[in-house]
Amino acid sequence: FRCYAASMEARHPSVRRSRWLNLALLKRCRTRDAMARLILDSLTPFARVVRVHDSGDYFSQEYFDAWLAVAEARPDTVLYAYTKALPY
């Protein structure tokens, strides 16, 4: 059994490549601020509602905190996410 996200990655290899590239870029960041900057640089300034993940989850406290910094930097953008990462 594959979840929806894994099914899309199997059906469309470019989806898998882009998701794993994004993860690699985030993990190369050394600080919360560097992660937040990467995320902010990736978001269009016209986005009004953003679902943080369509698959995956927060992988560290620092990554979660980076999203908090993004939310503070973009007060007019609604950010929402589903998570199983309750400790964060």
C-alpha cells in the first residue's frame, strides 16, 4: 500500500525529484533563519493561503521554527499544515 504522496511520486518522477531536492536544500541550511529565508524566497509575494505540506511533515524543531518565522514575516498570508509531529 502506498499513500497518495508516494503514488504521485511513482507516477510522476519529477514530483519525487522536486520534493527530495527541497528537503536536501532545507537540510543544508545551518540555521532557522537560513531555512526561513529559503522558504520566503520560494513563496510568491501574491500567495494569500499556503498549505505548508502536501506530503511529509516537520522534520525538526528548527524547521518548525523556520515556518513560524515565515508566518511572522508574512502576516497577510494564511499558512496552515497538518502534522503528526506533536513534539514540535
